[in-house]
Amino acid sequence: MDNALGQPQTIVLLGGTSDIGLAIVRELLSPATRAIVLACRDTSKGERAAGELRSDSVVVEVVPFDAADPSSHAALVEGIGGRYGDIDVVILAAGLLGNADVTTVDVAAATELATVNFTGSVSVTVAAANLLRAQGHGAIVILSSVAGERVRAANPVYGGTKAGLDGFAQGLGDLVAADGVHVLVVRPGFVRSAMTAGLKPAPLSTTPEHVARLTVKGLRAGRRTVWAPGALRYVFSALRHVPAPIWRRLPLG
Amino acid sequence: MAAVRERLHGWGRTAATAAEVRELAAAELPEAVRTAGPRGALARGLGRSYGDAAQNSGGTVLRLHGPVGDAAAGPVDPVAGCVTVAAGTSLGDLLVAIVPQGWFVQVLPGTRHVTVGGAIASDIHGKNHHVEGSIGNHVLSMRLLLADGSVEDIAPDRRPELFWATIGGMGLTGVVLDATLRLLPIETSRMAVDTDRLPDLDAVFAAMTEGDDRYRYSVAWIDLLAKGAHLGRSVLTRGDHARLEQLPPGSGDPLAYRSRQLVAVPPIVPTPGLLNHATIAAFNELWFRKAPRHREGELVGTGTFFCPLDLVGHWNRLYGRQGMLQYQFVVPFGQEATMRRVIERLVASGTASFLAVLKRFGVANLAPLSFPSPGWTLALDIPAGSHGLGEMLHELDQVVLDAGGRHYFAKDAHTTPAAIRRGYPRLDEWRAVRDGVDPGRVWQSDLARRLDLLERSSEM
Ligand SMILES: Cc1cc2nc3c(=O)[nH]c(=O)nc-3n(C[C@H](O)[C@H](O)[C@H](O)COP(=O)(O)OP(=O)(O)OC[C@H]3O[C@@H](n4cnc5c(N)ncnc54)[C@H](O)[C@@H]3O)c2cc1C
Ligand SMILES: NC(=O)c1ccc[n+]([C@@H]2O[C@H](COP(=O)([O-])OP(=O)(O)OC[C@H]3O[C@@H](n4cnc5c(N)ncnc54)[C@H](OP(=O)(O)O)[C@@H]3O)[C@@H](O)[C@H]2O)c1
């Protein structure tokens, strides 16, 4: 159960090795924390992250999780619920950026990206929402992206999956609010993380820690969406209305 | 009536969760309990506990406010000085019925909008704990709906373990259906009050230690914004029910009684609320200046004396969207230095607070989870969004526990299972009695989940 300060006791990170996801977990850590579950496709990498979070009062478990295997998701979430009881926060941070040069021409690569970022993300989120709705409380943090706000030619598959995930999460959030469940959609811009290693930072680039601070603030304030950095909200409310011919020619990287 | 899922929170308006809320007649309760789902059932009164005590996320919540079926209060038995009341009756409504007949409740908290059931489940205390103890000391008997749907008549000499496990048991032993309470005879509905303005904390400790035993009621209101030489400056109010000869001649019906509310705060208050350091500092300063240095025998209404905040309906909304929490703890006598340390830390944090309330507790009763124990208790409201609040409260928790103190379930909204295990050494004894009448864990609450109240230490 969350306490009055919005400090959760049990945290589940889907994509347990994600830089942004782990930064959010660290930001949520408090004397109230009792259990953290890192659900990862690479469990040995997950164990290294777990070692840094573990303490006398915090149990950290690493479990295998493949976003690309939706049929395993219900059992995964129910298993976690069975071992730890109520789950207070689920963070969905699993995602692929993909190389646009490949995903826009290679059917298998496009399918994999769409499966991880959309199909698998939807299925694991529905499984988590079922559990949270039954327990009558809890929060789901969805890592969307500004790339989904208006999809660019530079990376249409990635942007498209985020647009779909973002829309799904908003609608789900409205649906489950009556069951005491809070869905927070986080829209980062360019974040300097493993995902963007080697890429040239875009304007207004930021860090996983900064995204985490804004996310946790948004969670505690009951916000439905968070932009990181916050200024992107205004940038994109302008960009959304740029006429298509101009949009196509904007030098957005 | 069909069950409706509703988001519930406590008086602090934090950590809302959803539950199926049912308002049923007493006769329908056993069936509702027998058919409760895996997340069980819980009684809820007027939701005046600050945190999650009256919430049961994902389960059933049985809302009991309002007389269920029977009349709110039966007639007062003038010989035994007691009355039998439906558990959903508020103490305010009970007072309206009994004050004109010359009776008062033995224990009245800082608000009269609490139900008899909620009062028993929290084993509430008033400003007279040093003299009369908590409400459990004045429950002659009660009828308790058990997890299997049966109803048990319990009293200090009928199933005493279950009786005392229910006093202060936070609704986790069953639903109190009605209770027979011992009352206090009064001659008038007025209070005769002495007031002292005290310059610092030492003066407060000294005045209360020396003089409290001469008064039935005593409470000090501390200005938590006063620093340095003024640290702990307080207004101490002490008194008793006025006797007939204390009323001026021609003051009309000595037992006339009405409950009042002057205004109510509307549901929507701009975030981040209207209470900030500046508004609160101005209020505290005014309030301290307006108190007399020393005044004796002032006659005031019971509402003004016991429940000044009830004059403003829904004042909790003033804290805005993030809500607030109340920090209340007790430390034993002899731990005045600890109390000072805590107050210094609170003052230094600049966490805006209206007045904090300081009281002295007398002897504890037999209930294993009853909060009051001999010593000093401090209670204060804090906006839940305050910067650094989590760290500060965690630090203060350790200071309180190291001093042999503990925290109050009815107010708690932040502490941890470990803090409760230390503060309530008789927790396992209570669990054994509780499990005996509810092996299937029908009674559940968010408080119990957050603080692990139902798990046995050996299982962990
Ligand atoms: C302004 C203010 C001042 C206060 N001052 C004081 C004070 O001076 N002293 C003090 O001790 N407390 C004080 N309190 C706290 C309050 O007295 C307790 O929280 C009390 O339990 C609230 O009663 P309620 O009817 O609102 O119960 P709720 O808050 O609805 O429920 C509290 C607990 O009682 C249980 N419960 C309710 N009804 C039943 C029932 N019929 N059978 C079994 N369990 C039941 C619930 O399950 C829950 O665990 C104050 C609260 C406020 C808001
Ligand atoms: N970085 C940015 O600029 C940025 C901007 C906007 C939005 N986001 C979004 O934020 C989220 C987190 O990204 P990040 O920046 O923290 O990058 P990251 O460190 O690379 O995290 C992505 C995570 O997804 C995991 N993952 C990939 N495929 C998976 C699969 N099939 N099954 C399970 N897990 C899988 C990765 O696991 P491995 O460690 O095993 O690879 C990794 O833990 C992503 O959804 C991303 O789209 C990032």
C-alpha cells in the first residue's frame, strides 16, 4: 500500500535493466519500500542492477520477462502478485528504439519492434491492470515518448508504436480510475541512456534521473501525463499544428 | 441495495483506494460478511481517521454511519448511568439526545463527528485521559458481528480477550453493532475553563505536571512556529463541566444544547491549498496574543471547548489536492527531553502547522492495541506535500520508538510495519485472539495491509 506521502511498498519494473526505469525505482525508494521486482529479458544484467538496490529492508527479485512473448504475461504478473501481495507501482520501461534504416524496410525487424513496443506492452499492461483493478489501488507508469506525439519520417515504426501505446494508456487510465488505479503516461524527449548511446543528442536532451524526478512528482500529484523536460509539452503543442508540408521539412534530426 | 465501487480516503485526503461500499440494515450485515470476496470486509464510520484505517481496497466496506434499523440511542438508564447506542451513531447525535437529560459522554475527541463504532475501534481518548482513561474503559458491553456471521455479546467479563482485542482493534475483529456506554452526569451544558498563556516548553511541562490532576480536562495548544526562547509557547486550557451554581442567575435552561457549524469549505480548493507558512504564521500569532495570561472560570459551550474545529465543516479541504497527515505519538513520562527534541526538529523543518496539541495520558487499559499509555502525547497536522517530510517523519519515528513511545493507528498514514512491531509489543497476543475468531481473514483493511497487522511475526 502507498502511504500518505505516495511512497510505495512494492514496485515492479518491466524492463528491469532500463536506465530510465531504474532511475524511477531509485527515486521511489524510501523507508516504506519492501520489495522490488525487476522483470528482465537479460536476468544476469538484471542481477547487477538488483545488487545496487538490495538492502536489509528491501527484497529485490529478478524474474525473466520477454515483452515479445505476450502469452507469458498474465502468468508473470499473477506470479509476482502471488509472491508479494499487493503491487503499488508497475513501471513499463521495456522498449526498443530500432534502427530506422532497418525497421522501415525489414519486415521481421519492424514486426519485432512493434511486438515489443506495442503488442507486448499492451498485453503486459492489461495483465497488470487486471491485478491492480482487483486490488482496488495502484499505479501504472507507461514510458511513452514525444516521438509518438507526431510521428516523424526519421523513425515511423518507433514513433507509431509509441503513438499507439500512448493512446492505449490514456484510454485505459480513464477506464480504470474508478477502480482506484492511476495510469501515468510519461513522454520523454531525448534521454541520454543505453537506448541512445552513440546518437547525437537532440535539443532539450535530458537524463534518466531528471525524467525520474518528474515522473515521481507527477505520480504523487495524481497527474495523467508528464513531459520530460517539461518544456516539451509546449514545443509539441506547437509542432502538432504545423502544416504537414512544413513538418516534413523541419530539421528535427 | 447493489454494491457500488467508490474511492475512499481518510480525513487527510491521501492514498485513496476503491472498494465496494455497502450501506445495509443491521439484519443484512451477516449475509454481506459471509459473501465477502477474497479481499474481505471492513466497517467504516464517519471516515474521521486520518489515514487508511477505514479503507479496504478491492474488498467490501460496510458503511455504518446513521442508525441502522433501530433508534440511534435507547433511553438513558438513570440508575446505572448508561445508554445503549447503535454503532453508526455519531457522538454528536448522541450528545444532542443525552445532554438535555443531564448526561455527557465519558470520552469526546477533538471532533464530535465520529461514530460510536469508530470510537471503540480506535479506543479514542479525550482531554480527560489522565483522569478517566480512553473510551474502552467506559464500554460496559457490546454486540460484535463475527466473521462467520454470528453475533457475540462481549463485555469485560464475557469473553474478555475478544472484548479487549476489539477495543482499539481497528475493525479487524468484527463489526460492532451496538454498545452500552457508561455516561457522565452533568448539571449544565457549559464548561468552566481556566486558561494560561505559557511562554515556553518548560513552563508547559511544569504547569501540566503540577496542576493537571486538579482538572478533569486539560490540553495545551503549542505554537509550532515559535522559535528560540519562545520554543513551545502554548495556551493551556483546563476545566470541567460547570456546576449549576457556577452559572449566572437567569441564564435559562442550564442543559440547553445545540451543535453548530458556522461555515463549510467548498469541495474545490485551488491547489496547493490555502494553508501556507504565511497564513498559518499569522493565525498562530493572533491566537497566542488574544489568549489571556491567566483567566479563571470562564464559561464556554462544550463545542468551543472540545471541538473548536467543528465550527468549520470540511476544513481538511483547505490543504488542497495533496492532502495532509497528522503525526501523533506518545512518549513516557521522563522523556520530556525527547519531546523537546521532536518539537525542535518540527520547528526547524518549518513545516507549516497550525497548533500542535499536547496532552498527558494516564494509565493504560487492558487492550493490547490501545494507543494511550502513561506519558506525553503530541498531535499535529502537516501538509502531505511538504518538502522532505518523508525523511523527517522517518527520523522522528526512530526518536519516538527509541524513547519507548509509539504511534496512533487512527492517525497514522506513513509509518512502517517495523515501527508498529516496536511500538506495540503485544501485537502477537492480539493477533492470536483475532485469528481465533477470524481464521479465514474476512476482516481486512488498507491499514492492516500497509502495516502487516494480520501477519504473525513467526511467519515473516
Ligand atoms: C478533527 C479531528 C480530531 C480528532 N481528535 C481525536 C482525539 O482527540 N482523540 C482521539 O482518540 N481521536 C481523535 N480523532 C480521531 C478519531 O476519533 C478516530 O479516527 C475515530 O476512529 C473516527 O471515527 P469514525 O466513526 O470516523 O471511524 P472511521 O474513521 O470511519 O473508522 C476508524 C476505524 O474504526 C473502524 N470501525 C468503524 N466503525 C466500526 C464498527 N461499527 N465496528 C468495528 N469497527 C469499526 C474502522 O474499520 C476503522 O478501522 C480526531 C479526528 C479528527 C478528524
Ligand atoms: N532514451 C530515450 O531517449 C527515450 C526517449 C523517449 C522514450 N524512451 C522510452 O523509455 C523506455 C526506457 O528506455 P531507456 O532510455 O531506459 O533505454 P534502455 O536502458 O535501453 O531500456 C530499454 C529496456 O527495454 C528492455 N527490452 C528491450 N526489448 C525487450 C524485450 N523483448 N523484453 C523485455 N525487455 C526488453 C531492455 O532490456 P536489455 O537491457 O536487455 O536490452 C531495456 O531494459 C523505453 O520504452 C523507451 O522507448 C526513451
